[in-house]
Amino acid sequence: MLTPEYLTAFSNGYLGMVDNLNEQIVRDIARRMVKTGKVTDTAKWQIKQAQESGKLLNDIVKEVGKFSGFSDKEILEMFKDAGITSIRNDGKPLLDAGVISEVNLSQRMQELLLANAKKTSGDVNNLTLTTAAKSQELYIHSLNEALLKVQSGAFSYQEALKQAIKNAAAMGSKVLYSSGSQMSLDAAMRMALLTGINQTAAALTEMYASDMGAEYYETTAHPGARLEHTAWQGQVFKIEGEGNGYRNFYEATGYGTVTGLCGANCRHSFHPFWLGISKPAYTKEMLNGYTEAKYKFNGDWLTEYECSQIMRRYERQIRESKRILTAYDSAIKAAIDAETENLLKEEFQKESVKLKSKEKRLKDFCSETGHRIDTSRTQVYAVKDQNGNIVNYGRSTGMKAVWANRKAKK
């Protein structure tokens, strides 16, 4: 069993790596847009666009290749830590009661853990590779829109380029699923890791429960759960059949389905519960408190779930601004003339002010409702190589924007 808190925080460092990849892709797109040059002769410009498009694809494939090398190692470490943490949590009631003296992963459990880590790594790498093609597609689409604007005579080259860069950055890197659906790179990685690790921990729990002859499971609970999950969170269930006032675990929780317990993006888990030994982790008052509208903001009372949705929206807006700033920063460095460079610097300054405003809105909301800002959802972390050396770190583009804003006010 993994706690909701563990499942919230376990991937923070890895997602920092994803942020770095996302930022590099945005930089590559913006740089290639500038290098495409001004629209003088449309046919020549389209040839140049195709050339830069090919170079962009090569750039991103290389970046993804480097990311995959770090990714495989990080995912394996996350799975190992999750497996050990999960099995220790499962055995804690028996350890505390003196029924057993130790709890360890069996050979069968270790094999499952490694197999699932390898599968998740493969899934993540396959998804990440699709970002190269999607980024190339975004580059071409954005530049074609810019071309139409310039040809209409309503926009200058600089203005059309600026809008193309901003739009591409706002869209960000995407992954493409076999179904044809798309998702942002960071959201896709978060979901893949959360689902993969939680389902692996659940499988380990089932193995342990079977080995120990457990007859009951208790589900975890957390504030802000999906409405349909509040019907079974924090309760005890019978593993086989039902009776003695206990519902059947599988029927009640939907365990094993995409929308049920341990399904896609679910932060709930479960652990063996021994009648007469285990103590319930949650009271009725605690569970009721998780769904109570007790946070006041702008005169309205909000539940934890409603607060989390507002915070996620603010965080997405902040991340979008940071991507736009990253794109402008890259384009400024690659600008081919002073006019373009100056316009992009002006836009960088404007966006930096917007970023501070968005960060303030999130800070004010958290302050008024008593929540903590989850910095892992709004900032970029350092990436280290296999020897522990920092290979992609510096003042983030967001911080550059802060300093640019301060200088402008002086």
C-alpha cells in the first residue's frame, strides 16, 4: 500500500526532468522558426521551412534519446522505492502486534517489480518519441499560419512570427496515443508513472495478502478525491464474497477497471486488514471532513476537490507562461535582425509581468484557503548525469523573467 501523500510526491524529481525536456523542445521550435527567415519569395521560404523542419525533428529526437537514458534509471529507482515502501506499509500492523518480526519482498515480488518497471519505461519512451513528430507538426502548422498572416498584409513579419512563437509555446509538447488522442507531455508522464507504480504496488499487496491469508482490505482516503471514489475510500472490505457488514472489495471499489480503485491517475490504494489486530485508519468524521465545503474564497465555500481544481488551473497557466518565456528567450538569441530581436524582448517583458500576476493569484488563493503551493507543478529542476554531475541547470526562464521585470522597474 502506498499512501496518497507518497503517490502525490514520488515523481517530483522525474517530472523536473520532463520539464527540462519540454523546455528544450520549446526552445528548439522557437529557434527554428526564427531561422526560417522572412517571407520574401514564398516558394523559397517553404523550402527553407522544410529544411528547418527536418533539422527540428533531428534536434528533438536527440533530446528524447538523452532523456530516455536518464528516464530508464529514474523509473527503476522509483519502482524499487515504491515496492519496499508498499510492502512495509502492508506488514506494519502485524509487525506492531508482534505477529511477525520482519517483512521483505519475495523473489516473486521482486520479479514482478522489475518487469513492471521495464514495461513502464518502455511505455514512457514510446510516448515520449511521439513528441518529436507532434512538435514538427506544431512547427509547420504555426509557421503556415504566420505565412497567411503576412500574405494578407494585415501583419508584419515580426508580428506574425511573435504570435507563431507564442502559440506554439502555449500549446507545448504533446504525446500521441495509438487511439489518436493527445495529452500534454508532463500530464502524460505523470499519469503513466502514477498509474504504473500504484498498480504495481497493488499487485504486490495482493501477493502479500494471499501469502499471509488476509481476508479483508482497507482502502486509503484523501481530501479532494473524485466524487465516485468517496463512496468507498477509507473503508474495510471483504476480499472474497461479503458478510459481517462488509461489502465485497472488487464490486464496491471497481478495482481492476480504468475508473475504479488504482485505475488511471488514481491516488487511492489498499492494504491487508486483520480484524482484531489492525486499527481503522479513518473515522467517519475524518471522511466527512474530506468532502465538506470548508474553504472560503471570494465569498464562496469550496470543497477540497474544488480547491484542487482551481489550483491545477492556476498551475497550468503559470507553466504556460514559462513555456512562452522560454520560447521568446530562445528566439531572441537566434534573431536575425535588430527589429525582430527588440520586438521579442518587449514581448518577453510583457509576459514576465503576466507570469508574476499568475503566480500572485495562486499564492493569494493558497493563502486565503490555507493550502500549500506545490512547487513541483510550477518549476524546473536540475538534471544530473549518471555520475551525479548537473548537466542541465541554471536560472530558470521564469526566474530570468522575474529579474527582467525588476530591472525594468528601476
